[in-house]
Amino acid sequence: MINPQSPKKTRLTIRMDLARKQKAEQVANSLGIDLTGAVNMFISQMIKENGMPFKPTNSTLATELDQALEEVKNGDTNTVSVDDFMKILDNPEDYDD
């Protein structure tokens, strides 16, 4: 018997590269869900956020900042004088860490 309280279902069909789909299935499976569940979670979060559940960007700044913060946490840092630091700021392309 059909439950009148259950939401009406629909099918979503998308096209993507086979390799991308297989990698996504592996990731979803490693999280204990299937790809359909992952897509439903994405869409639910999209609705909750009223936008993308992540910030699409072409900038590598966020990635570089995350990497720099990780290096600091791991103690992988260099010490320089204030004068050298100012030189680095003036000509960062000349700096070789």
C-alpha cells in the first residue's frame, strides 16, 4: 500500500565521464553511502544553504593558505629578520624557501 504521507519521488538523469562516476562511487562507498545518497545529500545541503554547499572559486589562495597553515601546525617554518621579510614582501618571486 502506498503511504500518502511519503514525498513524491522523481528521477534525475545526468551525464558525466565514466571514470569520474566510478571515483565518486568509491568515495561515497568509503563513507558508507551509495552515489544516489551522496547526490541527495548534496541537494539537501544546497537547499539548506540556499546556494552551493561549497564556494566555487578559481583562486588558489584558499588552497595555498590552508597549506601554509598546515605547515605552521607541523612546525615546518623558517625564521627571517624583519629586513629580510620586508625584502620578501617587495619581491616574493626572488624568495626561495
